[in-house]
Amino acid sequence: MSSAPLTCPHCGYEIGAYAEALEALEGGSVCLLCGGELDQEQLQAAVDGWEDKSVLEEGKKRAETEGVYLDEEEEILEGTPDFGDDGEDEEDPVI
């Protein structure tokens, strides 16, 4: 990023990542934390001013982080399926 992080005037949340700035801009120029209105021109200038190298580095880090998370989730999902059929072979006692 070529300038200082954007700060929400309402809650003080700092938008320091390209993905956050783009999400805030596409979401109607609102703060991602409190929903307060942000200056659209300032937000647009920040998104446009982000250096390509910084965007690529951020994307690489996010891909690595999300890749680890998805690998862990896939391991859980690929485990032994539990269909909740324990005891179905036993007959229900008649009362």
C-alpha cells in the first residue's frame, strides 16, 4: 500500500489489507466492523493505489492460510462416516 491504512471515523477500525479495502468499497463504502459510512473517494483511491506486488503477496499469504484450513477441514470430512445408525440392528423394546 502506498499510503497509511484507512481508519473508520466511527469505530477506529483500520483497513490495512487490499482485500478488506476492496470488500468495503464493493459493500457500499461501509466499515467492515461497525457498518459506518466511509469516504468513497478516499477508499477508491486507496484501492487504486495499492501496489501490484503487495496485492500478490497478500493473495499468496491468504491462499496458504486458507489452504491449511481447507486441508484440515477435508481431513475431518474424509474421516469415517457417522450415519447415526448405532443400535439400529437391535429391536426396540415393546412397552
